[in-house]
Amino acid sequence: MADITKQKIVEQLKEAGVSPSEQRIAVFSFLHHNHIHPTADTIYQSLSPDYPTLSKTTVYNTLKLFVAKRLIQVVAIEDGELRFDVNTDFHAHFKCRECLEVIDLFDIPEPQCPTETQLIAESTQLNFYGICDQCKGKLEEQS
């Protein structure tokens, strides 16, 4: 996904019914090229030097639009902390309590609503918390 071109980003935005302004292209491009599950503030801080007219409000509104158009998903991994992920396929997330990195976990079956209910699930999030392999190794070295 990191090799996505500006032309492809413009096409994806147009296909979703989103007018591809330079700022929207920049936000979508950032998400495609930085698989760090950024917060809106991280995106703003990263893009504002190159886009001096970019405001936090524009970033928030752009992310809200992208979520509504199902171009990205919200990752609610901590209270009061919304992160954004350009990968909208089902996958779980793992947040390391040491380095605070959010890691994608694939090959995990998607939980389903019980078939005997009339519930229709539109989205599912599965989050894990603990210590990542890298931090585990550092902690073991310190012991």
C-alpha cells in the first residue's frame, strides 16, 4: 500500500464521491504512506509545515468525511484517543503499554453476532493490550 501514487489516491477519492482537494489528497496520502495508526493531531503536525493553510479543523473534518465514505476506519484503542487506519478490512489491533505502538494483527477470525439474534453488525473492533516483542526483549535484557 505504501507505493500508492497521487493519481491513484485521486481516483480512490473520486470513486468514493469525495472532491479531491490538495488537503484531502495530503491527508489520504499520509495515511497510505504512514501505517502508524495516527491521531488527527499527528496528521496535522506532520502535514502543517508543507500546508501552512491547513487547520486542525480541516484535518478533523476530512477524517470524518473519509470515515463516512468508508475510506478509512476509526481505531478506538484507548479512552479519548481516536486513531485512523487506511486498512478497512477486518483486522485486530494490539497496543503496547511500553512503546505505545499500535500494531495490526491479521489472520484473526472476525467475531460474529449470534445467528439466533436479529442484530446486524456493521463494524467490529478487536483490540489487544500488552507488551510487543521488541519491548519484551528490552525488558528481558534489563532483568
